Amino acid sequence: MQLRAGRVADARADVSQAHELWPTHPDIALLAAELAERDGEVPRAEQILARSIAQEGAPARACRERLQQLVRARGGSVKDLDRTIARLEREWKDERIAAVLATRAAAPQPLAPFELDMLGGGRLSSEVLRGRVTVVIATEPWCTGCRLEARSWRSCNSAIAGARTCNSWS
């Protein structure tokens, strides 16, 4: 309503918040796309609409019609619409993956020194493992799933390392 009344700043805040909460809802997607178009970001508007179409299906009919208008405006045809939706959906997924990786990727940090009791007896220290890729699986003896997982890691390690074997510790 605020957008139609010309209160673009107010509408922008409300639509932005709603779009973050429910990005594929067709009504919200239409408003978010309209704001993107007003900002001259037509590719972004197309992406918002395609995302709603891909996620919501039939209820996003109005989004599909608007996207069709945008595709025609840039010289595309109705035949290009499904390809455009698929391309925009791939781009959106790639952006999501990049955003998640950017927030979760951290510089490697050295592990604090440690010592572990080995199942076969003896102790293993982090000093012995320095400079090697190591998987430490901390389990309890009663955890059957953990034992099965450890067995898989040993097989994987043996396959990668050739003759070297994996040490198990508790």
C-alpha cells in the first residue's frame, strides 16, 4: 500500500523485512521485484520473480506474468521464459552457496596440544600428528554408530595412504 501511495522509503523497509522472512511468497516477491526495477536492477527483479516461480509453482502466476513482461522488454520471447527461470534459479543458488561459504569459512587455526589414550594401548600426542591431516573421532564405547563410522574412516585412510594404517583411540 505504501508503494502505491508513493511512500517508497517506507515501502522499501517493509518489503525488505517481509522479503527476508518469506522470500518466495508471490505477493512479496512482486513488491520486491518492483522495488528492484525502480532501482534499475532489472536482473535482480528477474531473479526475485524466478525464485518465487520455482519455489511456489502455480500460486506464483502473477510473478510468471511479470517475468514474462521483463523478458519481452529485453527482447526475449515467451519460449525463453523457462530457460530464463532455470538460469536465474541456478544463479540464485550459486549466490546462496557463496554467501554461506563467505560467512562460515574461517582461516585455519592450529589445534591446542592434546594427548589421547589409544584403544590398543599407549598414548597419542598432537605433536606426533603435527603437519598431517588428521581426523579425530571422539566417541563413547557404547556408541555403535560411532564405532561403525570409525571403521569407515580406517578403510578410507587405508585406501588413501596405501600401506599406512589408521590408528584408533578412545
